[in-house]
Amino acid sequence: MGRGDLSDAEWELIGPLLPSERGRWARPAGDNRRFLNGMLHVLRVGCPWRDMHERYGKWNSVYVRFRRWAGQGVWDALLQTLVDLGLTDDWQHMIDSTTVRGHVSAAGGKGGLVRRLLVDRRRRRKCRGHFPKPSGFTSKVHARCDNQGLPIGFILTGGEASDYTAADNLMALPLPKPKALLADKGYDGDRFRENLLMRGILPIIPPRSNRKAPVHPDYRRYKDHNRVERMFGKLKQQRRIATRYDKTVLSFESFLNLAASRLWLKSFVNAA
């Protein structure tokens, strides 16, 4: 077993959740466990698919299965299933974001992240006859985690997007309602606070420095917000998350869900 491969306990949990594969033409289907370990290897070391270690089989076969499962929504469903099985700690949730720099190899794909995540200049409102200056070749991952710091949902935007713009979408994810929500001052806004209170969620958000009538939260409870920041640190230990090498949103989202699923698997095994 190579470094970073699934343990027997982890495979017992995730194996039944993956679709069964049939051989095509005269070729055997290949082992799901071996192929998944190959995907985790690429996720962890950030290498091109062609440089994947040969112990996992042919790189093209692993890549094709990864993309096929991504198109079928397997990675989204896998994370959602693990979240449902894990009985998330819904005492309080946390939201935050992190910026991911795009590698030069992430450019050039049709309908890729440059087109879909970065601001489309043709749709931007003109400001004094000129388009606003673009933010650069970056993406931003907005995440929501439970009270234990385990990821339960993601939203992708361009790197120039404000944290506040993704707040409503994060809270609209089909997840259990927490008792409280922890977020930094970037999410401080009257409308967002009112929406949370109307849903019975206590906002624990420090006020912006320019607020005329600041609303101070329970700062002792706000200390738990570091859990979402530590979650990003764990996700970015995977080089495919720390730097974006993928040309398309689908591939990057799939790697993100795969990395999050691995955190859930480790929590299950460690709790057993």
C-alpha cells in the first residue's frame, strides 16, 4: 500500500458507495479501489495525470473514470452521503473562504474556470466607460463546516468576489439548520443577519470597523471559528487544492469533494 492510499477500514466505508464498473469491449473494468487510490495520489501530490504512479494502472483509464464519475455526480453524492452518515454536529456551523491561485496549466480549456469562475468582462457593468480591473488568475472557495470543523458544502466563485456575495448560497445548501453561525466580519451585513434570525439561527459575527451601531457577539464562542480555518489548512495539504491545475470547474469541484470526503473518512475511522 502506497503512502496516502485508503486503509482497509476506509475502503469498507467508501467501497459500497461507488458505482460498479463493467468492462468495455474485451477489456476488464479494473479495480475501483486501485483506481481511487490513483485519484487520491494525483490529488495529494498535484502531479499531471500522465505522471501518476504506474502501480495504480494506466493513467488514462484512471483519468477517464474520474471524469466519468464527475459527470455523473458521483463525487457530489459521495460527500453528501458521508455527511448524512456522519450525523453532523449542528450546534453551530462556520463559513469562510480561501483563495486558490491558478497554475499556468489551468488556462486554455473550453468553458474552463477562466470563463466560468473569473468575472466575464462582457457581462460586467461599465464604470465611467471602462471595465473594472480584473482580479487575476485566481478562484475562491467558499466553504461551510460543522461544529467539528468537517466540510459540508462548497461554493466556487472568482477570486475577486466578496465573501458576502456567497453567504446566502452557502446557507441555502440542503443541510440541517444549526443553532448558530460563526463567520468573520466580512459577512457582517444587516440583511444577512436578519435572514439568519428569521430562520432561527443566531449570528455570531464581529461587526465591521465602520459600523455606526456595532452589534458585538459572544467573543468567547467566536473563538471556535478557527476550526473552519484549520479545515482549509487540511484541505490545502492536497496540492490539487492548494493550487488549481484543472482547466474546468467540474474537475476542480470533484477534487474538492474528494478531499473533503477523505477528511470525513478519517473522522469515521478515528472515531471507531
